[in-house]
Amino acid sequence: MKNNIITPKRSLTEETEKMLNTQIIMEGKSSAYYLSMASWCETQGYNNSAEFLYLHSDEERGHMLKLFKYVNEAGGHALQPEITGIKHSFKSLREVFEDVLKHEIQVTRSIHEIVDYCLNTKDYTTFNFLQWFVMEQREEETMARRALEVFDIIGEDGIGLWTIDQEIGKLHQASDVEQG
């Protein structure tokens, strides 16, 4: 008896699948990077910043899974990324959040490239799916900028770093209220 293997019909082009798998890598790295940052913060006594980053790490993993499911449901094959090259040490709490903003800007650019490609190739289904990521990135960058503003407003002298850590702990809560 011969096995009949059914090949799913694809609604994704191979190029779109490749781009989305590249984005999956970026989201996986984001999750790992924020987890590393959270660990560093926790070892330095910045417990609120650590909690903020632990939650952010989970959120980024959720973004990766959202992409995974879309690729697979569209007939592609989402690939588990290998995660290497994660930074584990930081000179300061400010450096952590400067890195967060730089990274979020890179993620935004990557999402925009995929969106642009989908629009140009008339892949309106993937284009529409990615609109959630476009809005999410605006929120992610805004939150990262706000974290850096806290450093400038409060200052890092005296109890400044302690106060900054307290304020960063409130950022995720404020984001949840805005989204809810």
C-alpha cells in the first residue's frame, strides 16, 4: 500500500516565508536578549527593571509564536531559530535601555521591510496580518523611549537609579492599561 502524502497548498511565496522566518529569528533573539538583560538587572539589584524585562521577554516570545502560527497556517514551515550571540553584561542600567531602544528600532525596520515587500507583491493577507506588528512596534519604541526619558528627568545621582528602577517597573503596567 502506497502512502499518499498530501502537500498543503501554499498561500505564502517562498520569499515571504523566508522573510517571516528571518523575523521569527529576530523575535526569538529579542526574547533571549531581554531575558539576559533581566538577569543582569536582577543581579545588580534592579528588581523592577528585571521584572519589566522578564515580562518583555515573554511578550517577544509571544510575537515569535504569532509569526510561527501564521507561517504554518499559510502552508509554510516556521523554523525554530538558533539563538546565539546574546550580550550578557552591561556597564549600566542606562546602557540596558539604550540597547532596548536600538534593538526595537531594528525590529521596526525589519517589520517595515516585510510589509513593504508584501504590499509590492500584492500579498494582502500577510500585509494585513503584519499590521498588528506595525502598531506593536510603535508601542515598543514609545515604551523604550519613555524608559530613557526617565533617566534624563530623574538623573542617576543619589537615589536616582533607585527611583528610575521604580519608574521602569511602572512602564509595563501603564502599557497594559493603555492596551486594555
